[in-house]
Amino acid sequence: MHRGRTYDHESVQEFWQYRWNQENPYELSDLEDPLYVLGMFPYTSGNLHMGHVRNYAITDAYARFKRMQGHDVLHPMGWDAFGLPAENAAYERATDPQSWTDSCIARMREEMETMGFGYDWAREITTSDPDYYRWNQQFFREFYEEGLVDYRGAEVNWCPDCETVLADAQVVDPPADVDLDPGTEGVCWRCDTPVETRELDQWFFTITDYADELLAGLDDLDGWPDSVTEMQRNWIGRREGARIAFEVAEYGPVEVFTARPETIHGATYLAVGPGHDLARELATEDATVAEYVETYEESEVAGVATDRTATNPATGEEIPVYVAAYVLDDVGTGAVMGVPGHNERDHDFATAMDLPIRQIVEPDEGESDVEREAATGDGELLDSGEYTGLSTEVARSRIVEDLDAAQLDTQYRLRDWLISRQRYWGTPIPIVHCEDCGPVLVPEEDLPIELPEFVQTRGNPLEAATDWKATICPECGGPAERETDTMDTFVDSSWYFLRFLSPDREDAPFDPEIADEILPVDVYVGGKEHAVLHLLYIRFFARALSDIGLLDCREPVDRLVNQGTVLHGGRKMSETEGNAIAPHEYGAETTRLFVLSAAHPNRDFDWAAKDVGEAYDLQQGIYSLVYEYADGLQLAERDGPAERYLTRELDRTVAAATEDYDRFRIHQAIDEVRRLTRLLGQYRAYETPDAETYRTGLKTLLRLLAPVAPYLAEECWNMLQADGLIVDADWPTVESDIEAYDRERTLVATVRDDVRDIVETAGIDDPERIELVVAPEWKYTAYEIAREQSGDSAVSEVMGDQSIREHGEAAESYAKSLTREGLEPILSRATERAELERASWLLEDEFDAAADVREAADADAELAGRAEPGRPAIHIS
């Protein structure tokens, strides 16, 4: 193929994609203990956006790096293809969801190939394929038989625009420009429509059965970001405390949940949420309560008084009953005993409603003014009858033991997983409804229940599919109707990582033996926004599958990497914001280099044309180096300081980049590539390069580049006429002992900066000679002695060494300079001198002056006296 002096990404991409398709280097036929690298598979939206590119560039870079290190790497891709957006898109385009989804997949797959992502496409899966979703239905059957499925009437979150139920985690805070009606708790996560509440019969997976195990398991997820485990911990929301029954006049007992039963003597009111049964009953009798229940705003502090009182079971005191918005219906029991002296929210409410505030705990930390601020810490009980004087910890258990109205209880914020969705484009739930038998499971041999032909209708098209709905009851043989709800799409994504292991298996969802050998997923990359949805559900699914005997692994992901957001103009880049940039607008290599070099993978970053330009310049600079070499660059055979320095720097670069890739500091690995590119260019221009050293440098550069810019690396590798494809090449190895490579680099950088400062400060226009003087051995000995001491004791310890003490005042002065804490490790004198000699060519090249490295004994005494370990004395003439 024709190669010009400028890198032509379009022709290069087309050629090497063709070669990779021929060679198929990413397909893994033998799953014998591979490294499993997975990016969260995409929803089939129709276009690859920058968020996709960043996510998949991260996994691709890591997979390529590990493959070059000699690992078998499993790196598959598939499609999260079900969901309401596809149904809505089909409705808008007067087509059907299947056709729309298929076209999206074809377009996105082509875009992924163009971006050079190295996937094992033989394992491709699509969740809308009956061969896939039949196993969703099978899991539903087995979960049902295991007691993990529940069918019940419940108040649910309803999106009137999407016309479907939403899980709690799919109700989000509204955008700044959306005003919510009173009583509305949030908006739909998909369309920002205010969410309503409805009563419907729904299907649930009882994830709450695993609440304690899911919570405890977070402590073992060492490879997960703390922010994600904390979000899951808060979402599960385990609270230990007690249920206490307060008798309400003309109603009966109202149970409250409290984590601090020892404060019951300080309860000055009882409050119930607007959705509590008592509130609803009072609303039928009291117009003021009725108006409040209909118009309250969740954020308001105040509430409404009722004409009822409740009896405090610990004191016998009658306390007023309120309806208050701050009491959440789905937290605890929907009722609280108000203890304003020792609970911040109760304090705010009592202050707003002018209710009594009592102090019944003397905090351990000292005096407090509960009229001004709630005292929420532990301490000693006051004015609490027989419990006065007890610590809160002791009283906590004693009060629960003594009160007949109290019992120990543990509460969770986590609710069962509502999987029912009133839409067409999802997995049909394998249930038929019979008037005589009730809900009945569809037999396994009748699976999959496939979707009928799509019918254009607002709402759920399955309700209109009368022929499909009508069926026979598997138990009694009588007429029945199919369940028209389909499953939440998070069911599809809760086990897809298992299907990748056995994508063509027809008799089972996956091979248990392979799964037990390979799992957990070694590295999983995706957005933090999935912390309490997808990531919690896959942990639940793994445990449920384990309990029904299909899987041994109960924690499915070992290491989780969150990728940040791509911004443009400070806002998330998206088509809806009108600030999207097509991933291929700048070419695959420039785009990949930029999104991977802009920031650490877990950081947000803003798309900037200047930074994109730097990525483009880097690729052109690398191409230029290789092109000139292949075009007949004049070479020589030599082994001077420059060659020795470059050989050493290659090892240092390989060591640093290897560590950076391993730790997902891909942006820093690209910095190493950029630094080495500059160094090779400087070496090429300094003098006629040594043939072997320069070629080794170029080959090393390209292998370090290959994970992030595979097209460019492959093209340049071919121009060097290196063996095979670079995708199959070995990762470069470190040939020398470079344990202190970071200190060597720091030494050279510091000396070059110091020389620049002297030249600039002294106004030296044309330096002729640069002399570097290495400190005498006794100073290195003194430094190491001081490193092992602390403070002023360093002086006496250093001066206690006879070989140092004989240097008199100079030794004492130097010892006093070493009394600071935290002295950094230094190079040995021999290593420092060797490194300065290797790097002397850099000074000669930059300043066009001779550079000498000398021992202190061979230098001017005054100059030598200024030399210290890590900071040689410098003289410029």
C-alpha cells in the first residue's frame, strides 16, 4: 500500500482492519483460565458516542496490553437490546423495535470495528434474541420455585409518558428547569417526566432476602472503588434498632422504628407519613389533613396537627399525633416517635411546629443546648425514670427488654426488585393467569415464549395482542391469558457476562464448569451511575444462581474500574445537549489517544480542540520517526553516552509504562510514550544514530503505543519490517536493574533545570563548558545515617562516624542540614555518577557546550564543597 510522509488514518484503518479480520487475533477458542476483561455492554441507541468510546478504549487498551504480556484474554462484546427507548424510537419512525434494534446493532458494530476495538466477535450476544431471553424466563421459573419471586399488589412508580413502572432507583432528582407538583418524589430517569404513584399487581425478585449478604460482601470487594461500595452500602441501608408500638386513640397501635430506643422518654410527639394508613383514615374525617395529604411537598419541614393523641409506652404520657412529609412512607414503618432533643430532623420539625424539646441524654463530649441543636451522640441518660444514669448503650437493650410494646428489629432501605414493565420490547414473563388456578408458571418445554408481531399502539402493545394473550392453563387445561408485563431490562444485563462464556450453548444458559473456572470477571469497566442498579443486581443474580446450583462464584466481579464522563463546554457530551462530537470525526487514533490521555479513567474531562491537536501531533510525530527510518535514515555503529543513556531510558520507560497500564493509569502510560518519542527525536538529531540502539528504541516505542493506538502501531511496525503483527508481539521487557529508575529520572531532570536556571540568571549567552561535580562519598554515608534518625539526633549520629568526623566543620555543617524529617532515598554515588555521564549528551545537545562529570577530589575545592547527594555542584564557563 502507498505510504506518504503524513499518517493517513483512513487508508491505514481500512487495510489493518482487513488484515485483523483475516488473522482473527482476538478470538479465544480455548477458555483455559483466561484473563476476563469486560466493558459494560451498550444499549443499542444507534450511534456510538464518546462515552462508549472512552469506556471501550479503556478495556481495549488493557486487553491488548495483557495479551502482549502473554495472557489469554477473553474480551467479548454484545448488545443490551431490549428496552423502552427502542420501542419509542420504533413508534416515532413507524417501524418495529426489532428492525430498529437490528439496524442500530449493525451501525454500532461497524463503528466499533472502525475504532479498532479488538473483540472476540465469535461470542457476540444480543439480549433481544429468543436464544438469549429464553434463559431469562428459565431463571424466572427457577427463582419462582426457589421462593425468590413474589406477586403482589403494590404502590409503584409510574411514568405517564413512558407508560410503565419504574424501580425506585429509576426515579431521580429533577433537572433544574423541571418543577414538581406537590407529592411528586422525582422524575423518570429516561425522559425527566414527573413520576406518579399507582397501585398495580406486580412481579418482584426478592433481593431483600440477600440484603445482609450483599452488605457483608462489600467488605471483601477490595478491587472496587470505595465510592461504589459506599453507594451500595447506603442503598441497602441496614439499620439496627427496635419496633415500638404507640397506642393511638380511636385507631389502635402504630408501630415506629427507631435506632435509638433509649431516647423514648424524650418523645414529645408521634408523626406519620402522608401515605400511612392512619393519615389516610384521618383524611376522610378532617379536611385540613385531607388537603395536606393531597398538596404536601416532600421537602417541607412542617406538617399538620391531628385531633388524635398517642400513648408513650415508656411513660404513659399522651403526646400529639402529626402528619408530616419528612416521614417517608417507604422507610422504616412510615411513622416516627419525635425526639427533637436528640434527632436533627425531629428537631427541625419540632422547631417549625413549636413543640417541646427535652434533653434526656447528657452527651459524652460535654454540655449541650438541645433547644438550639439536637445532641445526637451517645452519653448518659437524664430524666428517664429507672434508666436515669445508665449509658445509652446499656439503656438501649434494657428498655427493649423491659417494654412489652418493643421488640428488636433490623430495617433496610433496600426494597425488592420490581421487574414488571408494561411494555412490548422486553422478555415476556413466563406466567399465565387462570381464573381457577391463579398465576401459573409456563412449563420449561414451552420456553421461550416469544414476542408476537409488533402492533403500533400507545401503551403496552402486548395488551392488544389478543391472539397471543389467549392460551391454555398448564395446570387445569382451561382458558387462560398470558402475562403481558415484560421483564425489566436489568434482568438481561444481570447475567450476560456468563453467556459470553458459552454463547452458542442450546441446552443451558452457560457452562457451569467453565464459569466456575473463569469467574469472577477480572476487570469490569463502566460508569459509576450503575452502582445501585446494574452492579447491585449482578451481585444478587450471582448469589441466586449459586443457590439454585448453577454457579459457585457468589461475587461476579473482582476489579471494577469506573470511567468518568466526557464533557464539552462543561456539560456532558450528548446529542440532546447539542454538543456531541462524532467519534470518527478526528479518526480512530486521534480520538483514542485523546480520550485515554486526557485524564485518569475515573475522572471527567472536557473535550478541548487544543488537547485533541496534541494527540494528533503525537501520532504524526511517531509516524514521522518511523517513516524517516524506513526511508533510509543514515545510521552508524557506536556505543557512547547517548546510546547508553537511551538504552537505560528504554528500560525505565518500559518499567513505568508497564506499571501504569497495570494500574489503569493509561494517561500516564501515554505520557511515557510521548516522552520517549521526544527523546528518540532528540537522539536522532544529536548525531548519526546507532543502528541497533535506534531500531530497538523505535520497536519499544511502538509496542508501548500498541494498546492505545493499534492502527498506527501496526502500520509503523510493518514499516520497520518487524516480525508478524504487532497485535501478536511480545510486550517489551526490562533488561537491566532499574529499581531506582524514578530517582535516576529525577536526578537528570533536576540537573537540567539547575543548568537552565544558572544560564538564565547569569545571562550566559553562549556557554562553552558545563562541569558537574559529584559529592564525596562521606556525604552519601552521612545522608544515609541521617535518614535512619529523626530530628536533632541526626547530627550526633552522623558525627559519631569517624570517617565523617574527620572532615571537621564541613561535616558538622552538612549534618545540621540533614535534621529535617522524611529524607528521601537517594542513589549511590557510583550510580549517580554513571547516570550523569550517560545523560551528559542531553546537556551538550541542549546548550551546545561540552559537559564533563567529575569526582569531588578532582575538582576545585570550593566547587566540590557545594556538591551534595542528588544535587551535583555545577560550574558553567
